Amino acid sequence: MVFRGERVSHGALEALANRIAAVWRALGVRRGNHVATLISNRPEALAVVWAAWRCGAYVTPMSTALTTSELRYLIEDCDARVVLVDAAFAALAAPLPAQVSTKPTWLSLPEVPGVNPGTDEHALGIEGFAPIEPLLAAASPLPAAGETPGALMLYTSGTTGAPKGVKRPLPPPDFRGTPPFASDLLNLFELGGPQVRYLSTAPLYHAAALRFALAVTAGGGTVFVLPKFDAAEALDTLERDGITISQWVPAMFQRLLDLPEPRRARYWAPAHRCAIHAAAPCPPPLKRRMIDWWGPILLEYYAGSEGIGLTLIDSHEWLQRPGSVGRARRGRLHIVGPSLGEGDGGEAADLPAGETGLVCFSGLTPFAYHKAPEKTAARTLSGGRQTLGDIGHVDSEGYLYLTDRADDMLISGGVNVYPQEIEAAISEVPGVAECAVVGVPDARFGERPVAAVVARSGLPPVEVAALTERIRSHCEAVLGRIKRPDRIVLVAELPRLPTGKLLRRRLREMLVPTDPAVG
């Protein structure tokens, strides 16, 4: 692992993981217990997962973008026996010991100076938390006898409700193979071997970023971790360090394309053979610009923390089928009639190619949400089919096209309107960098779509002023009347999590008129 120019060997990471596991055992963590962590992008973010693997525990990485009350919910919901917090987040975490009812053991890691601007930099500890450093110094760096494997229990990001923990059974106590959280990615994305030099651009509490980094580590490769995403630093790292595989979200692509043209023109990274992206829909114009720049090395997948299935599409396939997220590579893909709904327990029918419905998978071990059987049921249909809640269709060759999230759909005048269709149309307008559409209350239609648009960086002011009218004219040409945005609002940026996921609830709050007479 390479972090801020410092190299952490596999041996050093192994020793650190063994020491952390020993500390947890000494604090009473046993097979099946839970540990929660709040850690920035640093070596311990990987070591804690390998520690859990060593002592049979579940580990839950918590998002550093959460509030104190949201952290309290996660800690109590997963019944954490131990909570380990980076001292960079002292202000966020300090109130927790007095608020959390389950009374875990509280441990702190000293801050890495300069990694998290805006947090409590240079903090060595947190009031009410015991420093872990003395405990680690006294712990053995060697594996312990009778180890049993642990697992990850990740929470969904909670953009449409309270986060949900995705819990799977622990491997058998005597299991000694590659951890399940790494094995499938190693095979699907060819991450094994010392020749792999992987750039991790996202926060390591995020499911994809963490699992890919763990898989590369398990396969003997090197993980280059950015403390936080910076487009210029990411481009420099690709070139300087001979990165072979990288991972991104579409919002990062836009920031890369916003770099000055002379910098983009001199980009040269011949070792960079694969740029993986997922987590959010990538507008076709944006993806085309990236392929034109980097070549046909983009590899897109569609999946979720729930692990119900995965689709994959490379650049060559995508150029023939713009907008597709590929064919199923894990699990069997189904498109289910939307009129039957989710969790109805009935015999919901699979739809033929070309028809739009609920995207489901079957054939893999079903998931269950921790302490939330009703939420599991809402994502489960008959015949072993489960869904992430997305709407889409497949073509005659089995390629999946996502229409939208079922949770994001709005109903205007009794008609189902999918924001992603409107967003795709707006993204075609020159000068648009990003856009997002949400439904806002409307006295006549119930809901109406409203678009928030970010203008491309460097666009002349006169073109920015005319952008709204160009968008409106284009929507009138390509969208039916009910789908056209009722309002188009230019914004400086869209509200997103650090992982790039759009916060539609927050955007909706921004766009709902404050004057009740408006609309």
C-alpha cells in the first residue's frame, strides 16, 4: 500500500492487522461480534478489515460524511462491541460515548497530519476514547492460534432513508480460502498478481473502494490511496506511478475533464490499461469524452452492497450500445413487471426484452438487511429474485439499460416520469457539466420535474446566461410535454456524498419553492 508517498509492505500490513485483532480479542470481541470504525484514507482502513478476518468479527466502516446522530444510529444498530475512531474526527465523535446506549469500548487513532483539512488536524486523541497506540505496541504481530474468519457488514448510503446494514453469514470457522469480499472481484476484474498497481480514488469506507483495495491486497498487488480526491493529483499519480488499474465515479470524470486543456493534452500513462467506474449513471456524452481522451479502457459495472448480482460492459461494447451497463456476469438477470410491485410475495412475471420493469437478480445467496426483515421483504420477490430498486430493460442480447431508481420516480399528472431520462436529454446540451432532476410538489399535477444544472467550467458568461434557454429548447425537441422540466435552475454544484452519489433529498429541499404560492 502506498499512502502519501510512504510504502507499507504486505508484511507490515499483516503485522498491523494481527496487532489490531489481538487488541480486539483482549477487549472481548468474539466470533460474530461487531466492530465499527470511523477512519480516513490511511493504512488502518485496510488493516481493520484484515483484523476482523483474523478474529471472526464483523467490521462496519462508517462514513466520515455522517453527522453525530447518524453515527450513533449505526453504532447502536450494529451492536458494536468496539468503536475505533480517527482523531481527525474528534469533534464529530466526542459526543458519542455519552449518547450511545449500547456502551461499546471506545478507541482512538492519532490523526495523520494534513490528511483531512477542515477536521481536528494534529489531534492525538479524543476525550472519552482510549488511545489504541499503547495497546498495539503491547500486542503480538503474529497470527493467533484458532483464528476464525470474519466479514464486512456494510451499510447502504441512506440517500432515500435510514442506512441499512447488509449482513451475510460468516464463513465456516475452518475456512482458509480467499475472503469472499475479495475473491469475486479478483476474478472479474483481473486484480491478482504483483504487477497490479491500483489507484484508489474514493473514501475507503465506501463499499466499492474498500472491497477493490482489499482484493488487490489479497492478490499481492499494490494499492495507491489518495487521502482525498483531487483531479490533478489523480492524473499525476496515474502517470508517475505506472498505475495499471483505477476506479472512478462519473463526477470524478467531470472534474478530470475540467482540468486545463494543456494539462489534459500532455497526459501520458501507457501502463493504465483499465479505468473502472460505477456507483452512479454516467451520461453518454461524458463517457464518450473520457473514451476519446483515454482510449477504450473504461470498464463499467452495475452492482450494489447487497451483492445480488453484477453486470459488466467494456468500452468496445458500450460504443455499440451507448447507455448500457452490460450483461450479467454474476447472478441471473430478470426484468419484472412493475405493476406487481416489490415484496408482494406473488408470482411476479419476467418481462420480455425491450419492456421496462424492475431490475432483479437471482442465483446467488440472498442478502438480508440487519434487524430489518420488512426492508429485506421489500427488496425480495418470489423465485429467489431480489432487487436494488432500479428500473430498466434488457435488449435482445441481454444488455441491461437502467431507466432510473424506483425510489426516484415521480408521478406527474398520473404519468410515471423517470428523472434519468430527462437528465440524459439535458446532458446532450453543449455547456452542461452535470445535471440532476427531482420532483417537487405541484398543485395541479401532484409533482413536476425540476432540473438543477451545473455549467461547464470555463464557459463564457454570455453562454452561461443563454444555457437555460438552450436546455429548454432541446427538451422541447426530444421530450414529451409531461417530461419537460418545469424549472431549470443553474447551481454551482450538486449535493453529493464524498463517494459521488447524488443526494436527491437535499437537492429537492434546495429546489422546492419557499413561497407557497409559487408553482
